[in-house]
Amino acid sequence: MARRVFTKCLNQELKIFNFSVGSLIGGGILLVLVGLSKGLMWGMGAGVIGFMIGRWLSRQWFLGQIQCKLYWYFPFEKIFIDKNTPPSYLRRLM
């Protein structure tokens, strides 16, 4: 029997050093913004909060919750998303 090698699953959340990318981006942005305006200690505290918010947003994006809300509730979906989408009252019936 031939030796089989399976590729890594493509349906995984993107991580760097075992942290999701969204959490690193959120923490870094709040660390820099608050750190430059209030100081390093306030910046580190805000970085932790930004890390948690970024982790939650990244997880919601990965699970498809954000894409679903954008698709179903985005105004002017005929212009921005797809020309063939049904009206919202018909989409809820599907």
C-alpha cells in the first residue's frame, strides 16, 4: 500500500504563534492608539481589551456570522453584493 500524505485542513482559522490574526491586529491597534495618547500602561491595558475584541471578531468572521449579517442586512444588496438576490422577505422564507 502506498504511503499517503494528507494536506493540512484549509478550513482553519489563520493563526500566528497560535493566536488568531484578528486578535493580534485588534490588540496591536489599541495598544498603539491608546499607548501614544495616554501612555504605555494604559496602552497595555487597552491592548488586552483590543486582543479580546479582536479574538471575538475573528472567531465570528471565521464561523460566518459576520458574513451572514452583511449578506442579509446590508442595504442596497442589489448594487453591492449580487444582482440576483431576492428581496429580504423572500430570503427569510428560504
